[in-house]
Amino acid sequence: MRDKPHTKGVNLPFRFEGLEIWQRAREFSAKIHDMTTKFPRQELYALTDQINRASDAVALLIAEGSGLQTDALFSHRLGLAVGEVFEVVSGSFLAHDRKYITAEQQAEIYEWGDALARKINAFRKTLK
């Protein structure tokens, strides 16, 4: 991930900015949003919105959790973030079933989701 102009060479004020899982969650969300732009218009407020919100929630829950007072609370938010990854992956199956994405795209989402969920869970173990 490239340096952000406002933080280059500066101590990061927010704990989440230095977390690899947060950076990966942002990338995951960007990839999902890019893919869902090709969904049919009738899905705009249905599956498209559901998948996009879930993909955004991963990074948002990591950020929120990193600011909480205890590692136990942070770990709980990370567990919720993993659940959101699962929701995106499940949504990708629905999108494939409806012919909105190819089998290759669905497999790609599956792989991204699996890798991200594993990273989040590995990080959670360091908090206990």
C-alpha cells in the first residue's frame, strides 16, 4: 500500500493505520466495490449494497476495535470483522449463482476472503 500524503514520515495517530490487517481490509473492500459496479441496476439496493457494506465493515470494525480500551473488546470486534468477510464470500456465491460474476471472480473473492479472515484470526491470537 502506498504512503498517504498526510502521514508520510509522521507518527500515525491512529493505531489501526499501522495494522496490516486494516490495510488488507481496505484493499479487499476496494476490490469488492470495483467488482460490484458491474452488477445489474436492480441489485443496487439489494445484493450490491449488502456486499459493499459488508466489505466496508471489515476495515471499519478493525479501526473501531483498535481504539477500544481492552484487547478483549478489540478481539470481539475482530471476530465481527471475520463474520463480515464470511458475508462477502457468501454474497459472492449468490452473485455467481445469478450470473453477475464469473466462476473465476467468485474464486478470487473466496481466496481474498480466506486470506483476510486467516490474517485477522492470527492477529486476534496475539491479543489473548
